[in-house]
Amino acid sequence: MLDVNQFDETIIGADTPDPLRFSFAAKTGAHAAGYSMPVMPNKKQQVLDQMFATEGERNKKRCLYIHIPFCRVRCTFCNFFQNAASRSMVDSYFQALITEIKQKASLPWTQSGVFHAVYVGGGTPTDLSPEQVMQLGKIIHKLFPLTTDCEITLEGRINRFSDQMFDHALEGGFNRFSFGVQSFDTQVRRKAKRLDDREVVMERIAQLSATEQAPIIIDLLYGLPFQTMEVLQQDLQDFMETGAHGLDLYQLIVGGNAPMINLEEKGKLPPPATTAQKAEMYQMGVDFMAKQHMRQLSVNHWTRDNRERSQYNSLAKTYAEVLPLGSGAGGSLAGYSMMHHRDLNTYIDAVNSGQPTVAMLFKQNPLESVFASLKSQFDSGTIRRSSLPEVAKQSTFDFLTPVFELWQKRGLLELERDFAVLTVAGSFWSVSLSQACIHVLQTTFQAKMPAPKIMAM
């Protein structure tokens, strides 16, 4: 039996009458901090060559992620800014990206299975020209084995998203569009360095949604400076009025070198919402969506109809393999995690010289399939006994039941024999809960697991 008393509040949370706001001191990062083995630089090419020369598991689900590392403007909350967009830089990058796509698409691993979802993200993919977007879509369809219902998403901003861009993207085969609105409120948008006022954004989202040619999804953040509860309420109402098909509601998390930190220190911006305040905002969002009878796909995603499936978001959080393409892209396949060169010139030089585009390569944790399943199921809001892989030849669900029972007493979930269903409080803290389970499993089983073996030719 697992003794939960060996873990402190940073892992299993606090015993509080207000679990929504105070179960943990702060939100946990979304990536497992588990053990993995870096592949040494002198072995990287050898491992990659063997990996891509080997046929993968045909029945394993796959996704394709393509990164476009440009932004016209850096948002104040963003810690992922890479390159300011210019036509010449975008054109040079796009040429190298197409070359990499052709190289990776022809490899035995790539052709040995089908891809269930494709996501073109950034950065801002709509900083490509309409012609480039169409070309990218067509080459994806031509070169990669896709499922008949493959979800192909183009991420972007509404600013300058013209009818020509939309038509070219549709012609290229994109069948889902995701726009980072963050907030409709003009003041909130201006202070976050978002382009276009509320009325412009709402009108354009409504126009695209009304075409019914593809699901239109928007991202909203909660906790931004100047975004009061009243502003968030209006943001949610504005979303409904646009007719957009789906909504991602994400908590603002500011870190690294995001400009917002410096602006707050200089008194040019008020501080963003506290974790407790954001918990109240999340509660309001959940209640609002329930009153609108929106169907909840995950702890932070809702849809108004069956066309929106959010396939990539759900599959990429499981043990589905993700093939990365482009500068700064990350993915995982064949038991390895990888990150491509973030520096644009380094990436382009690597493509043109036939060198690996992968900057960092890691052999994944032996328990990675369990970790991935936990992250996916906590994100879905329901942990299922039948869907959790075993660990050390025993039921992972049964092993974690003492933790689940503790969280049930604390109002974070409800146990239903073979299921653990998150409450609203548990949904808000879902990442912290999944990471707690990962920590518990690592602490118990890591020393008993064989060290990961690096591929050898």
C-alpha cells in the first residue's frame, strides 16, 4: 500500500476548506520533470539515422507538428518569441522548411504509419503568405500518409487574416483554424500588445465562423492585467456572439523574460491576477459554458458542435508520437524526445548541409507511457482504470487509489470505482495533480526500472 503521508503539500496539496483557490501554492508546469537520458552529441546522428530508418508501430497514433517561428509583434505575456517577421526572413525559412519536409517525409519511419492530426503552430503561421500556406497544406497532403479524417490545424492571428488567406488555406487542405484572441476587450488587448480593437476582432471571427467551411477555434486567456471578472464575463459573451465553434480557456502564466514582468516592475502595468483570483475566473468560465450548454472536451476546451474534436491537443498529450518539423519544433517518437534548433540560421544551415535539425535528443523515461497517459487523462477530466498502463506489473489506478481517496476528501475529485472524476477545483489544478501522480510513481518505481538504452547501429 502506498503511504501518502510520506509526501508534503507541494506534492499532494493542502487540506483546505477552499480547494479551488488554495489546494496548492502555485500552478505546476505542464512538463514532467522525470528522468531522461540525454544522447551525447557524437551519438546523435547515429541514433537519428537508425530511428528514421526503422519502421514504426503501425497501430500507434501519430501527429505532425510544424513550427513557424515568426511574430510581427511580441505580446507582453509571451516567453516564446523567436524572430520578428520580415518578408525576406520568412521566405528563406519557408524554403528550408519545405526542404526538411521533403527529407523527413521520404523516410521509412514516416511512411510506415498514418498521421491522425497535423498542427501548424508558432509563432504566427499566418505570417506566411497565402500562397505559402496553400503550398504547405498541399505538400502535407501529398507527402505524408494521413488518416481519412485527419485534423489539419492552422494557427494564427486575426489581424490581416484576409479572405485570400482563408481561401488559400482551405484550398491547401486545412480543415481547422485556431486564433489567439486572448481577450476581446480593447484595453486589455492594447496593454498586451495585441493588434486590432474588440469590434474588429469580433466582426472577423463572426465572418469566418459564418462560412461554416471549417471549425473556427479561439483561445482566451484569463488573469491578464486590466481583465477583471466583468471583463472576462464579457469576453465569454463575445465568444458566444461570434459563433465560433470552439473555445480554449487558458490561465495566464508569465515567466522567463516575458516583457510583462519588466513592465510591471517599472509600474507601467498593474500586476496580473493572483492564482486565487484566476481560480475564481476559471470557476466563472466553467459555469458560463455550462449555462450555454457547451460540450466540454477537456478541462479547458469547449465546443458547440460535433465538428470540433481538438484531436491534436488530446493526442499530443498522450503517448501518440509527434514528428517535429521546423526551427524550434519539439516532438517525440520511437522512445525519444527531441527539440530542433531554435536559432534560425543554425536551422537553415543544418537543412541545407544535410546535418540534423535536432539540437537536443533525449531517451525518454522508462515510465513515459504511464506519465503521458496520466497527463492526458487529467487533462480530459476523467482518469480511467482501463486506460492507464500498468507499472511494475500492477494496476497504476489501484496503486494511486490512496492518493485519489485523499483528493476526494479534499474536494478535488470523485471516485466512482473504476474512474476518478475531477471536480471544478480538481480541473483547475489538473496539471498539478497529474504531476503529483508522476512524482509519486517516480519516487516509488524509478530505482526499480531498467535504465533506458540508447539505440545502437
